[in-house]
Amino acid sequence: MFVEKGANLGSSNSLAVKAGKFFLTVSKRGMVGAAILCIICVVAIFAPFVAPYDPYVLGSEVLQPPNRAHLCGTDHLGRDVFSMLVYGTRVSLIVGVMAALISGLIGTIAGGIAGFFGGATDRAISAIVDVFLMIPTFFLIIIIVAMFGSSFVNVMVIIGLTSWPSNARLMRAQALSIRERGFVVGARAIGESGWSVLFRHVIPNGILPVLANTIMQVAGAILTEAGLSFLGLGDPNVISWGQLVQVGSTYLTSGWWVSTFGGLAVVLTVMGFYLLGDGISDVLNSLSSGEWR
Amino acid sequence: MIDMLGKPVVVQELRKWYPVRRSVLLSHGQQAFVKSVDDVSFFIEEGEVLGLIGESGCGKSTLSRVLLGLEKPTAGKILFKGEDISEMLKREPKSFRRKAQIVMQNPFDFLDPRETIERALSRALELHQIGSSAKERSEICLQGLEGIGLKPARSFLLRRPRELSGGQLQRICILRSMLLKPLLLVADEPVSMLDVSVRADVLNTLLDLSAENLTSILFVSHDISVTRYVSNRIAVMYLGRIVEIGNADDVVFSPAHPYTEALISNSPSPDPRNKRERITLSGEPPTPINPGPGCYFAPRCFRKTKECANLYPDCVDLGGGHLVWCFNPKN
Amino acid sequence: MKHNSNASGKVPSTEHAHRISTDVWPNETPLLSVKNLCVDYRTPSGLVHAVQRVSLSCFKGESLGLVGESGSGKSTLVLSVLRLLPRTKVIESGQAFFKGIDLMKSSQEEMSRIRWTALSIVFQQSMNSLSPVHKISEQIEDVYRVHQPEATKAEIRAKIYPLLEMVNLSPRILDLYPHELSGGMFQRINILLSLVHNPDLVVLDEATTALDVITQGQILDELNRLQEELGQTFIIVTHDISVIADLCKRIAVMYAGHIVEIGNVESVLVKPLHPYTCGLINSIPPLTKGRKKIVGIQGELPDLRQTFAGCPFEPRCTEAMEECKWKLPELKLVNVSDGELKTEDELRQGHFVACHKYLGEGL
């Protein structure tokens, strides 16, 4: 097989810009997902400007159905549901992103070390990963939260600490194949130490599937947090979507809008992530089908 | 072989055996070994190019890896200017790395596809503290690129491997190794994957830079005409052992070992008038699991005699540095 | 009576199937005649002109070699003729007459009938071309039965044994699995499979490239034997001129999608005319005494997405003239010194060059 010139002849556009443009043209689903998530991020950042009321302020207009003054109605304490949704965005996103980041970081490093160095280290880390994959993590999370308390930070950390094994598996597989590549030999030959090769060359070149997985884990974390709050195990001091659903569930027949809008917010966000994930796999598929040589 | 200590690269009775995992029952309790490199000895002078030819399975890749310290020998020694490299690796691994460099077959796989050429080149300098600042290192890279004919050098620095052609990239890989002024450069099939018309440039770059730095080169290849063009001396390997070694022209035009003869006769020629009778060898190229006793080539040899099956041949000195390990050498 | 129309609305004619004659093809008409073949690849960054107006002929018993480097278009050319390129990604035009039938206009069914019975292909050694879970004998029977579903095992064995002998394989290989074969044995099986239905023409696309020197030498000997004893015709696509020098009668040199020189192997390789051909031959270190510094060809391949008015080799040509920049040279017959040629022989024996240096000459 002869090596030929690469497809990018002399262009200096960074790969990220090209990928962005390409993504937008190839995958409509990806575009929709990205759009949804952009809106949600904007809402989270500019929450004080978007929300018409302070969600913590108790009001006198109790259990109002959606009307002009309260777009999504009010709950049994007079709080504006729409404002609660808006502020809940922050909680969900922060929990989701931070949990995924923790999971991604630990998983990448553990998987990278296991795959690249091999031997006893690999066997040890793989054993731990196998154990985690056997245990139903949601129940594990419930137990730990029940034991250690349900603060916002706890929830975030615990979700992160229980979801890293899937990233580790992915990174390990990547590391196993990348360590046979020529540039690993080349890096060793010019004198890079093993750790240096791992962090400078192996992990950056193998990170793509792990990145995609981590993005999907944000959705998973949001769902988990909503589930915990619904079960009453979330942080009672912050307003989250799960909490909304739980609060509204006690009077579902008389005030359907509280739970419903809370649930819809979760559904919309998670759907946004899945569409984005589909978009990424669409892009990867058309890359591998050779259109983009 | 008098003054071995002064020579830049000396290999003494090198062995690299890999144990084969077989069921104890089936192999009658005997441990089988893949003898990838088996009792190999040679030296390379300063600035000399030693060609190494042999087919797949002969052990040339394993030999390269051991010479670079990427694998430990099972037995034997490798000396760089008299110093054992396993000692050097233990004491100062980085300084050893500087002395032994490699260029491989696929230049696109040899550099990290995400890095710019500047990063790839200056990282090598940075690791060995060549150049006291980023600016100085950049200058060194620029001069290096211009020296090998890649102009405008500045534009090459900013590009990534996939934006260049195979020939350009391979020359940059050679440059990177040579910036460290190594003692030994192992060139493992450096042009086999490149277009024919760009090979000359790459080979000439290799020769120029090695002459400049007085680097010894081990040129590993299966292509005899390319090897002969580049090498001062040639060694022929079969199943982990060197079967013939001597000056390039002696080995190619007066081959003494039957395997070398077979190799040369099977080498294709672009001249259609040159239709030689090819020597056919019976059987398939074997794997080096427990070869012998006797000459490893005996099973396929067309000149074998009774003794070939029982004893491994001694070295026969044909004069002028031409050595062959055979009971029935030509001449 | 109902007609079964295919997608283009044409009714597939049953007479057409029988037009692939099993008679011996006459020696005077070309077995394969390509006329003005163009292939463009669709890519996100534009159309890549891989093959540009290529015309060539191959006669029975006279193997043709196609030599070129990466980007020359040689593999694209044969894949297009064999209709193996993905239809949605390429634009093809021109004609390719194989035994009187234009392959470029043939339907999938017609091509399936032609492939392997009359025209087959062997690719570069790829361990994926055979199923890893079936024995070699089963795979050969499988391929055989595609075109002759009624054949018995005994029939197939009778057919295979002489072929095995021709490619120096022992019959015990039939009981092996693909992973037990060496590279050379594997490639010989691929060659055998391509010959199973006595095709008129076999295309070898870099078939000996990944093999060791001695194995390649043996396979070249076997291919020569097949040519001499079975009268087999090959089209050899390779970057290695020596393989063509060994096996073929005619050679076509391709550069950037164009044929720049075509002629008999003795003519082109001994007295090359086109500067590119000269450059290629000079790039190979000679295995004769004396040491000559080899010089490659300066410069890089052109960007195939661009269309050039002039000769594509001009930027790298040491003998370029002014008109090379804006006028594409046509393939023209060059005076042959071996006496006069009859007009019918021109196609078969003549030495053609696409270069302005020689356009003044010619018949």
C-alpha cells in the first residue's frame, strides 16, 4: 500500500473549524441537538434575565394553571414554575457536566494507564472496572447518597465516581491499539518517557470515542440526578427538575403543570444530548466511509 | 577484528529468543523458542552504511529493536564506542536514546498526526536540551529543513503530516533523527512505501546527513538494488543468523552463500533483455522455531552436502572482509 | 407476456447473455479496447479527475502492463473497466469494449455473468479476501459454483488439480484454513481462484507487491508459465517496472490520469521517450557494476482536482517547452526503426508517446 498525499493540501484551517463546518452539513439531527443544547446553556447562563420571577419567593397565587403572568403556572407555594425551570437548568447542567467531567478524567487516566502499560497494572484496573460494571450503579448511588448525605456536591461526585468505568474501557481499547503505532515508537526513540508518551500522544489520539461517551454521560447524569431528586434523595436546598416532578406528584390531578413541565425539561435536555450523540456518530460514519479522504 | 572498542557500533554474539507457549504435554516438556536473532556478530565503522538484507522472518526487525534498546537481548552484547548499551540504558536512558535513532517504513505513522512539523522537530531538541530557547530551536529546525531542500522552510514548519507527501515527510523524519547527531541510525525499509521517483531524494538525504554527522547507518531492506546503492557493506540474514557479509559489490556480484545467490537471482530487473534464470528454492520460508541442527538453510539449499544437516557451518574468510558461513561456498 | 424491466427501463435481453462467447477469441481483434475513458471522483472538496481520456488496447496472448505511481489512475482505470467503483461516488464516461461488448454500458447482471467467467481480477495480498472459517477447498468450490451451480466435487477437483500444479501448490493445501497459509501461498490461491473458469483476461492489481523477493520470483515464473502453456492473457497493474519487464509484451505508462507512453516493453524500457518514463527508469538503482548517482524526479504530483490546459507533467519536466504549458500533447505514434509497419499492426506494435518533443515526428 503506497502512502499518498493527505486530503488537506496546504490549507491551514484547524481541524476543529473544519469539523464544525462538516458537522453542520452532514447531520441534521446533530444540528437540532446542538441547537437545543445551546438554548439550554444560554438559559442557564442568563437565568436571572430569563426568569421573570425569583423562584424561591413564595407567592400568594397558589396552584395557578399556566396563564399570561405565569407561563407554566405556579406550585402549591405560589412559586413560578417557569422560573423554577429556568433556575433548575443551572443545577442540572452543573451536576451533569461536573459528574461527566469527573467520570471522563478518571476513566481516561485509568484506561490509558491500563491499556498502555499493560501487565499487572492492566489486570488490576480491569478487575476494578469489571466489578463496577457488574453492580447496578443506580442502586449503588442511592445507597451512598443515603449514607453520606444528599448535598448537591455529593450527588455530583458520586455520580462521577460510579460512571468512570465505561470511559476506562473505551480508553483502554484505544490505548491498546495506539501503542502499536509508529509514532509511539518514534516518540520513545527521541527520548520521551513512558508517561510522557501516554499523556502527549496516546491519550490525545485516542480521546475521541471517550469524548463522545462523556458527552452522553452528561445526559445520563442529569437523568440520574432527576431520579434521585424524585426519590427525595436530592439536595433539598436547590431547585432542580427532579424536585419539581417530585413536588408536583403529590397533586398531579389538580396541578398537572408542575410535574409535567419539570419532566418535559428533563426529556428535552436528554433528547438534545442523544441527537447530538447521533450527530457525532453520523459524522464519524461518513468519515470512515471514505468520503472525506 | 582487532580494535573493536574504538568502533562506534559492535554487536557480539547477540541472541534474542522468544519462548513459545505450548502445552507441556504436546511438546514433551521441552521449551520451544522462536530464535528471532541467533548468534549475530558484526560491527559498523564511523559514517559507514551497513546494509542488511533478508526476507520476512529473518529477524531484521527484531535486530533493529534490540539495537535501539527497545527490547533486551537474551544473550550477547551491543557496544557503542566500547560501552555496553544495557549499562547505558540503566544509567542514562536519555543520553542513550540520543545515540541510537530510527527511521521507519511509513512516515505518516511515524509522526503524531496531530502535531505540526515544528512541534515534532523541536520536541526532539527540547528533550535533549539542544538550543537554549524556543526561538533558537526554531532556527535550528529552519536551517535543517533548508539543508534538506524543503523550501520555504517556514511553511513546512506550520504544516501537519497529512498535508505533505510521503517523500517530504520521510526526509523530515530523517532530519529529526539527525538533529540529535546520533551514533547509529537504523533505517528500517525507509523507502519501500514511497513512490519510485521520490526514493532517490530520500536516499540521498540519508547519505548526505549521515556523512555530515559521521553517523553509522544500519540500512534494513528487502530491496537489493536500493541496498546496494546506499551501502558500503552488506550483511545477509537468514532465520536469525548472518550467513554472508562483505563489501556491497562483493556480496551482490560474487555471492558465496547459496541463499544470497538465490536472492540476487530473484531480484527483478527493469531491463527486459535481462531475463536471468531464477533460482527456485523448494519449500516455504520457515519460522525460526527451534531451527537446526546443522545449517538453517539446509532444508531448502540446492548445494547441500552431508555435513550441512549436522553441524552449523563455520565462518569462511574469502578475503577483503568477505565472510560466509557455509560448507560449500561459491568460489 | 410481462416484461421485466430493470431500472433504466430497458428489457434485459437473453441473447445478450450468450454474446459472451466461449469460443476462442481471434487474435486480430483486441480482447479489451478502452476508448476515451474518463473517471472523476466526487469529493467534498471538488471533483478529482483520476482518469482522463484514456485509450488503450489489449490483445489475446499479449499481456499489457500498466505502470504508474500514486495518483496515476492505474487502479482506478481497471476498477472502472471492471465496474467495481461505487456508482454514487464516481462519474464515468467513455467506452470499454471487452470481446465486443461495451462494459461501461452493461448492467449489473451482465457484469456478473462476465466477471470470473471471462474477466477476473487478483488484488494485492489481502488476508481479508478469503473467509477465515472455511477450508480452502470449500471456498474454491463456492467460487466455482457461482457460475456452475450443478458442478460436483469431483468435477471441481479435476479442474483444480492441474491449476494447483501450475502454481506450485500441493493438493494438501485444500484442507488448510487461510490463516495457515503464508503470504505466497495465499496469493497463489487468489491467482488460482481467478483462473477457475478459464477467463480470457485476468487483471493483477499490485498482486506481487507485498511478497518477499524469492516468493515474488517464483510467482512471476508461474505467471510466465501460465502465459506460455495456457495462453493466458494478463493486465498487470503495478508501480514496479521490473515485474512488467518480466511478464508483459506491452507497457503503458500513466501519469496523473493520462497515458504518457505506450509501446512494446523492449521499446519503452530500453529506449524510453517520454521524460517521465526516463525519469522513472533513472530512479531505479541499477544492479550492474559501477555506481551512478540516481536522481529522482523533482517536484510533486499535481492536484488532480484541477484541470490543466497543458501537459500535466510540465511543472516537473526538465525538457519542458513553451507549448507544454498550454497544449495537452496527444498520444502519437513514433517512427519505429524496425522496418515499415502495416496499418493494422500500428495499434499492436507501435510505440506511442504523448509529448511535444516528438510531435513533429510520426508517420
